[in-house]
Amino acid sequence: MSVNTDLQGAQYSLPAPFEVGREAIAEFARAIGATHPAHVDAAAAQELGYTDVIAPTTFAVIPSQRCEALYISSPDSGIDYSRVVHGQEQFTYTRPIVAGDRLAATTHVDGLRESGGNAMITTRTELTDAHSGEPVATVTSTIVVRGEK
């Protein structure tokens, strides 16, 4: 296995907060077929008690994967991205993501193991409000780095 197992427990953080914009939410909603008006209409979101449009639940993948990429693309990781296959993803929310949020992101390398010649890597990305530090969402991801056969 060429993946560097010494990086289990390592952390990677985005150098600047991820800015959540209305258009990014609307574009993502269109791309996944999310049709709730609160994803594109601020008035509809405000009727539900939010300050602005709300992101679909899987929107958190965008800042999460940007942060996770810091680990995956690091030469120290030993990961050949051409051999990466997405395994699993889970989203846990403290509150919805809303347009205007500025999200800090930190990826934790929680698990690294070999199975059948492949590397199984579990990461956890914590998204927090960049201003208050309050938690927003946690994205747990498992990727498989296929071994050479």
C-alpha cells in the first residue's frame, strides 16, 4: 500500500473561509434537482424563519471536498488520485447552511487501513461558522485508493 499511514490523525484546514453565495446554492439545487423554493427564493426561505436561501443538505460536500483535497493532493499522502474511488459519505447538521455563511473547514484523517490490496481512508470534515466558531455540519467520507494489480 503506497498510502502514507503515518498521516492517520492529521488535520488539514482551508486557508480562508468558504463563502456561501445565493447563486452557488441555486446552481447546486438545480444540478441535483432540488426544487424547494427556499433554495432559490429568499422570501420563501424567510417565511420558514431563515435569513436567506438555504442550501440543500448535500451542499456541504463542496467546502468539505475542497478541504479534503488538501490531504488527498498532498505529496506526503501517497495517494494517486487516478486510483481513488468514492466509497461513502454522511452528513450531520447542527443547522442548515444559509447564503451569506462563511464556513471554516477542517478535515481530520480518522482512519487508514488496507483491505484486499486497497487503502480505505475515512475523513471527517468539520464545518463551522467562521465568525462564531459554532458548528454547522460534519461530513464523514470514505474513499478507496485502488491498489495496483
